[in-house]
Amino acid sequence: MKYLLHITDNHLFADATKAGYGGIVPYESLVRVLQQAFQHAPGNIDAVIVTGDISGDNSKLSYHHFLQLVSQYIHVPVYVIPGNHDDNAYFDTQLTAYHLRAGEPLQLENWRIHGIDTRYQGTRGQVNAQQLSAIAKDIHSHSTAFNLLAMHHHVLSSKSWMDKHELINAGEFIDWLMQTPNINGIVHGHVHAPLQGYVDAKKRIPVFAGPSSCWQWEMTESFSLSHDKPGYQFITLHDNGRITCDVRRIETL
């Protein structure tokens, strides 16, 4: 088995003491997430996957803070996928060494983890054909491997106000998933809530959304802030191709 620590939606500010929704200081909550995750990991963490919205204000300093925390608390490989709040030049220059790109997957024994960049327009996302082609080519070249896709925007409806900030071509993406073999699961961020579901009742590709490392959203029709604490999740990649997910919350703020 292989273990991934999945964190997402960090929303770091240039001012590391600045609070956001719910009075939460995203720098401080991310520190707590990293401290607790490595203290209570179910096994040896093989890699950390960060699925976007690392910055909350498009500032160069926000990425500097992220890299500082990576250096201080994480001693395994770190891979990042951009979110809609990372649609800026600083992400591409500051985090280029960590960017998990389509066609250049992370390999963990018989597992391959593929990054998809869903940045498009404002808060809405899109998956482009070039990325899907690169991933399909890699899957075809490694036909006995298991595959996990990591992205920012949600594939399945959240049945909440967050669906206004959608993946605009989710239907086309799902069609591609149905036609592409050996995809074992999807992990994403964006919704600030730990949702789980399946793409297609027959093929049953599991989809895991992670809680934010700062404030949480209620999955309601109108905008609402949840009182749940910041969180993270452990993704277990089993030797038989199965994926399981364990959501955790920090104990204190």
C-alpha cells in the first residue's frame, strides 16, 4: 500500500497573520494541519498532494509562505495542482518544481498519479483536450498500472451553491472517463468539504473531495460557512487498485 496526504484550498495571504472567513488565519491552520497529519499518519506517507488554491490573494508572499512550511514540516515529495486562485504568474514561477503536470505523472510502485490543471475563467474550471490526450497516452503506455487523477474543480455536482463555480465541461470529461480504461479514482479540492461519490453507477470510479486546510463551506443552496474545523485526508492506494480515504480534522485552532 501507498499513502498520500491530501491537502487543499490553503488560501494563504501575504500577511501570515491575516484572518479570513470564520476568523481563521489560513497560515496558522495549515501549520496545525501539517503538524497533526504527520503526527497521526496511518503509515509512512509517500507523498503530499495539494489540489489548488494555495494562495488566497494572488501574492508572491503567499507562495513564499507555502514553500517555507513545506521546508519546515514536510520531508517527503510534494506535488501541487493549481486552483482558480492560483491563476497568476507567481504560481507558475514559484512552484514550477512542484507542479504535477498532465503527461508527467508521479509513480508509486504500480500506481500513477496524474495532475490536471483546471484553471479557466475566474472561479470556473475547464479540462482541456491536450491534457486528457497526454494522460490517455501515458495510461496506454503503462497498461497494467493503476491510475489516480488529481485536480482542483469538482467533477460531480456538489448539490450546493458551489456548483456556480463549476467545471464547465464536466460532461465531456465524464465521457472521456467512461472511454478511458484503468482509471481508479479522482481526488480534488475547491468545494471546501469532504464529499465522496462515484462517476457512473456501472463503472463506479470513486471521487474524493477534500476539506480545506482553512475555512469550510456548507453544502447548501445559498452561501453558508460551516463550523467544521480545518482538515485534510489520507488517501490509501491499495495493491489491488482500490482507493480508500480517511478524512481528519485538526483538534484545536
